[in-house]
Amino acid sequence: MPNKENGVTRGVREPAVAGSDQPREIRIRVNGSWRSFRLESDLSPATTLSYVLREKLGFTGLKVSCDEGACGACTVIQDGKAVLSCMVLAVEADGRDVTTIEGLPADDPVVQAFAEQSEPGYGTAMQCGYCTPGFVMTARALLNDNPSPTLSEIKDALAGNICRCGCYAGIAQAVLRASAKIAAGRSAS
Ligand code: FES
Ligand code: FES
């Protein structure tokens, strides 16, 4: 069931379409495996994708911080595009392909670049790490579309993600580093 924090019912959105035309079974491909849910028994028409991913499937890498589309901590990749999973209904994800940070391989250039850019001190991409999965997934989606972004393009793409620790410069450097890794991988193959 959705939980309540600070008076806000989390994991629930107003369904865009409610009624008998909703599919009774919701199937979402998550990190390569199809997962099925029954409407009304497993989830409601108003259940969010973020709730399903975290609470039903245990993919807790994504964070639900604002739960209203303002922070980017819940970002996942849906059909190749970065989406805010707190703003997507589970029924809207029916038949879609969803990747959470757990679905990225350890040798993914973006994962590696953020890990390498995490040395303490000026220039780190990561202090507490709470925002990191959201930034990594946003960056991954950006580099899928544009493997060689400019710094300005990186800043634009990451504009919807918030880092309370203020690691923005390091995060941008990590994305540039990931881009360089992708280019190096291409020239080596
Ligand atoms: S938790 Fe989804 S944007 Fe903040
Ligand atoms: S590293 Fe702490 S919120 Fe970004």
C-alpha cells in the first residue's frame, strides 16, 4: 500500500485515465525481466512507477525525495529516455522497457566515470550519494542520444536533477569523462 510521509501520500498519482478500459494485467520489463502485476490486487490505477520499482520489486537505487517531479532522484530510463518515475503511473509503463541503476553493468562508462570522479575534495561528483543514481541515469540517457555532448549540453540535460551537496561541477566532469570513455571504446573496437 502507498505510505504516507509528512502528510503526503507517496507512491500515488491521480490516474490520467480511470475506468474499465484499464488493462487488468500490467506487464513491465524491468532490467531485462518481464514483471506482471494485477490491477486492484497488486496495484491501483494511481500507483506510480517509482512505487512499483522500489516497494514491489526492491530496486531501491532510485530515490523518491520530492515525489512531485522536482528533484530527479527517481530518474530511470524508459524506452531509452530518462523519465521521472514518481511522475509515471505504473499503468502508463505497461509494455515498456524500464532500466534502473541496478540494470546498468558495473563496467558501464557512466558508472565507472562517476566512481572515478568520487574522490573526496573539490571536483567530486559524489558526497552523500543520494542524488547519484538519478544523475547517472539522466547522464546515461543523454549519452545514448548524444555520446559527445558539450559542457553546455550536459548542464542542460542535468538541469532537472538536484544535488543538495552541490557537486554539480564534479558531476558534469564525470559525464565528460564518461563521454571520453565511450569515444575511447569506439576507437579501440
Ligand atoms: S522524487 Fe521524482 S522528481 Fe523528485
Ligand atoms: S551527493 Fe549528496 S545530494 Fe548529491
